[in-house]
Amino acid sequence: MMHFVEIIQTIKERREMMQVTQETLAELSSVGLRTLKQFESGKGNPTLKTIQKLADVLGLEVCLRVKKTEYNK
């Protein structure tokens, strides 16, 4: 299971691999540049919707798994 930090790192690595600047990714995803910079530096707390916007632009797929517990069996 991927942790939040790993998700942000994957987004950053994909952006760099594709040679997309933070400015371009922010513009194409409709995510604020300041917000994107905070995420990539390990600050901030993006919503799933924001992560999905970034992933869509970068051609990544976000998959959410719900772990079963004794409360939601």
C-alpha cells in the first residue's frame, strides 16, 4: 500500500521525467502553483481530488483501497 509521501514523490518524479515544470503542471491541472510546491516539498495536505487532478495530467492512475476492519466487514 502506498503512503501519502510516496504518492507525492511519484507525482514529482513523473513530472520531472516528463520534463514538465511545476508552473505548467499547476496550470494544466488547475492546482495552485504555491499548493503544488508545498506538496512537493512535503508540506500541505492535498485532497484526493487534487491528487487526481495532478495524476490525470501526468497520465497516472490513482487507485483507492478501503481496508476492512471489524467495523466495516
